[in-house]
Amino acid sequence: MHKRTSWYSLFILVCLPIFLAKADAPADIKAYTQANQAQILQDFKALLAIPNISAVPEDMFKNADWITAYIAERGFTSEVVTAGGAPYILAEKKVPGASKSILIYAHFDGQPVEPSNWATPPFEPTLIDKPIELGGKPVEWDGKAPLNPQWRLAARSAGDDKGPVIALMAALDAMEALNITPSVNIKLVLDGEEEIGSPTLEAILKEHGHKMDAELMLFCDGPMHPSRIQQLVFGMRGSMTLELTTYGALSPLHSGHYGNFSPNPTDRLMRLLTSMTDTDGNILIKGYNDQTRPISPAEQQAIDNIPNIDAQLRHDLAIAESLGKTVRVEEGVLKPAIIVKGFQAGGVGSQSRNIIQPEATASLNLRLSAGQTPAFLREKMEAHIVEQGFVITYDDPTIEMRRENKLLAKLEWRPGPYPAFRSEIDSPEAIKLTSIMDSLSTEPTILTPTLGGSLPIYLFEEALDMPIIILPIANHDNNQHGRNENLRLQNLWDAVEIYAAILSEYDR
Ligand SMILES: [Zn+2]
């Protein structure tokens, strides 16, 4: 009897708390978050009140100081490092007994602001009841009842991208209060210059990359799926820019006197551009798609599982038919694209004159898909232009060149091309993360193979040897980069729960 009681007590002492902690942890975290909303919101406001335009280094260092002090209270050691640009914060929290690490990325700089365009001052975080565009107004919180989860906090970087730091620390506070130990060490890399393209990130990685060793990198940035279902993103498109100029006569010519005699550079440029793609946007340049990584069966399955928003998108955007007709938007972004984003050749309306222009210029945005390298695409693009009969120059052509060459094209490749990146959607790390996310919701996690935008994630992919998965937490309508940027409060509370679940369960 005595023995049985002691075994039983031992069971209660050892097993039950573990069992309970596992079974109830998400509910407890939720309860903690709800009880501590005021404090979390106050911390968020304090961080958002520090201006963070990356072109102003003093402000970026103020942000870095605030963040390092804030995370030090949660047991992080950190260093603020630079490579001739804005500061980066590298931080680590070692967890006794943990053998794996997760590396978390977020950025704390924001886009420039034009305060007169904002309904509330961009660096005076203000609660609003709904998006300003939908008639939202500032609201006073009585400090008592739970905050309305549909309210938003409006300030520059509320949605992009100061939320992760606050939500992550709130998650650690909650875990500490509930006696839940993280299952992994936590490393942070916080970028102070993301909005200007992280120009010194490569140098930072070269010097400090060895400190970022981990099993998995979570890239905490970007907006969530419009359905508000939790989401993981495994890739981003790459991007490069080409300016293309074609030539006619040396000076503007009377279109009556010289039409049908002197070549028209506008016509030449239009024909060259239309030779690059078909009307569905498929690229016709020889060999251009040779490097493109095909859509894997797991990726295709993931796309099929995503709620289809194409009809709604077409309606909202007022387009009768999408390119390729049956191509879903999630598939479209997996393909390379050539977008004519600008075209300049004479004036229209009151500016139009009856002349043949001496030159015409187009600006092209090439969107890269996974596997494609900028150098390879440049080679294929140039071969195509030559095949159309053009002689290529990289500088303004001389008068002799113009006299001698029937077709001349000046190419200006803009510096800083971004390759795409795409992690495996069915890697063991991805599967583990997906199952943790799934456990928090009745809806299965949306797994998006690639988002359309471009981020310098490829630099991490090149420098670090680990899967990189994007975990967006911001509402899709956060007005990222624009006026009245905001974070919906429910997104902040959800983020606390998601981070807590990942940290406690990843290597449990
Ligand atoms: Zn961002």
C-alpha cells in the first residue's frame, strides 16, 4: 500500500505536470496573453514611438539600444554590429538542456513617412477601431475589458516589422510565468536596414555568420494570407532590372517628311519587347527557363490546399481574365516573369507632337524563380536581343555606331539583382513546424511555396546551411510601407501563441 502510494505520488509529481503542461499549454498561453494585453501593448507602443527610418543612423541606434535592453530582461545576450551601415542586432538566449537552436529574423527599420498623409502621427502609436480607409477612427481603451481584437495599433512599422520582437518576448514571458522551458536555444538576427535592401547584410554575414548556426531559420516578416489562416511561406521571387533603349535618327524628325523613310525607335522597341513573351506572359527567350526549378508534387499539393482567392482577386482588381487563364496566383509567382514596367518615347495628349523620336526606352523588371541566376538570365536575354538583329552597347552609342548599325540597343543592367530562394516544403523541419502550427488551429496551416515579393533572403541561404521558412504574422491589410500602417491586435496575440508553441514544442 505504502509502495503503491509512493509510485502514485511519483506519477502525479513527475508525469502529470508534463502531461498537463503539454495538453494545456496553448490555452494557458492564450490566457496569459489575454491577462497581460495592456503590458504587451504598452511595450509595443514604446518601441513604435522610436522613429526608425534607416537613413537616420542615430534613430536606428536608439532602436537597437531599446531592443537590446528589452531582450536582455529575457535572458538574451546581444551585440550591436555594423558593416558601415545601419546596426544589426545579433542575440542569443541559451536554454539549459537544449541541443538545437532556432534562428529568428526580423527587421526594426521602416519606410520613410510623410506625416501629413497619415490620419494619426506615424510615431505616436494610436489605437484605431478599423482601417482608416474603411472609416477607422482613433479609440480610447478603458484599460479594463479585454481589448477589441479587431482594433489595430497604427504606427510606422506596426505591421512591418517591429511586431515579432514584442510578440516573441511576450511569448517568453508567458512561458516563464507558466514554467514552460523553451525546447531550443533562440538566436536572433535583427536587421536595421531591410527597407533599403540590407546593403551591408552580405558583409555582416561574412563576419558574423558563424554565430548564427541553427537547425532552422524563421524569417518573421511580411503579410499573412487574406483568409487570416496561419501560414508558412517557403520562398520569394528574385528580381532584377534592365533599361533598354533603341535608336532612330540623331534628332527628332517631322513624321510627315520622314515617315516611311527614317526608322522609328518606338516601333523597334515594341517589337523587341513583344518578342520576349507570349500574350500569357510565358517567356519565349531561348534557354531562359532552363534553370527554373519545377514545382514539386508537395508544392503542387500545397497550392491545391490553399483557399482559392483568384475569382475574388479578379473581381477586386477588375480584370476579366488572368494570364494563362487557369494559372492560380500562387502558381504564377513560381514562374519567371518579364514585366515592362515603364516605357518612354515621346509625349501623349497635350504633349504629343508629330515627330519620330530619336530614341525609345523601356524599363523591365525580371522576376526570377528558384534556381535561376542573374548572370545566366542576363546571358540569355542578351543572346535573344542579338538574335533579333540588334547590336548591343552598354554606353550611349557614338554617331559612328549609329551610322553603321541598323539596329542598336543600349542595355543598362541595374546593380543589386536578387536571386529567388525556395526551401523544401516537405523537409523534416518544415513538417515539424507545420504540425506545431496545425495544433493551434482548426484550420490546416496554409503552406505557400513562394510569395511574389523579393527579400535579401538568398544571402542567408548562401551563407547559412539551414532551411529558411517565412512565418508572417501581420494582417494582410496592414498598409505596409504606406500611410496609416497598422497591426490588428488579434494578429499580435496570435503571434504570441505561435511563437510560444514553436519554442516549447520544436525539439520536445
Ligand atoms: Zn518587412
